[in-house]
Amino acid sequence: MEENEKLYKIRAEVEKAKQEKQQAERLLVRAENRLKYRENMSRKARKHRLIVLGAVMEQYFTEQKELSEVQLGQMMEHLDINELHAQYYSSCLQT
């Protein structure tokens, strides 16, 4: 009788450990899914931002449509970004 009680307790412990393991595995999968979702959202936001930026650049630099990637890079290197920022912010302050 005492042996049966010990076996019952051991079986109960094993079953409880299995349930805890399954729960931990589910929590791990959920955490991985949340991570993938967040990474996917940040990639989508970046893609959207780059597309919008490209569209705006294409609007103001219509000649860039004919440029290769190398030529576009060279054109961008010649732009003085600091000067553009200064002009933009000074015009914002004047209005």
C-alpha cells in the first residue's frame, strides 16, 4: 500500500513536470512569435520610410530616374547636407 502511494506521488510529480515543461515551451514560442512580429513591423516601417523617401527624392530630382546607383551616390556625396539642414531650419524659424 505504501509502495502504491509512492508510485502515485511520483507519477503525479512526473505529470506536473510534463505540464510545466509544455507551459514553458508555449511561453517560449509566444515570446519568439512576439519577437518576429516586432522585427517584421520594424522592417515594414523601414521599407515604407525608404519608399517614401525615394518618392520624395524622385519628385524633386527628376533627373535621378536616368542615373545609375553609382551616379546617384556620387550626386548625393556632392550635396552639402549640413548646409541644407541650416537653410531648412533657418527658413522654419523665419515663419
